Amino acid sequence: MRIAFSNRVAARAAATIFEQYGFSAKQLDTEVVTDCPTLLAAPAIERSIGLELVERIDVGGRAFTRAR
């Protein structure tokens, strides 16, 4: 799964959270690539940094973009 954030700080925070849960996470500028399951990633992001910082989520070739 690839998640794009609005800034690098949010991406770094998300990568750290995924790693704390035991998943791999690689930050690429404002994006994070992780093997964390979507159903766990969304609540973890919401609790820690807020979903408003998520720009896009790409799950298995499908991209979901947040409406503005």
C-alpha cells in the first residue's frame, strides 16, 4: 500500500507508527510504502496524526483520493 501525505513530517510520523506495529514502512518524500493492512492503517493514522493529512491511498493498483 502507498499513502501520500500533505507533508514530509506527517509521512515520517506514519512510517514510524507502522514500524511500531511491526510492519515495514519506507518513506519516499511525502509518501509511505508499507505492508500494513488497510483496515489497520487507516485507524492507526487517524488516531495518531489525523486523516486530514492523507492526500491519497493506493491499494493494489487502486488509488483513493480524499475529496476536498
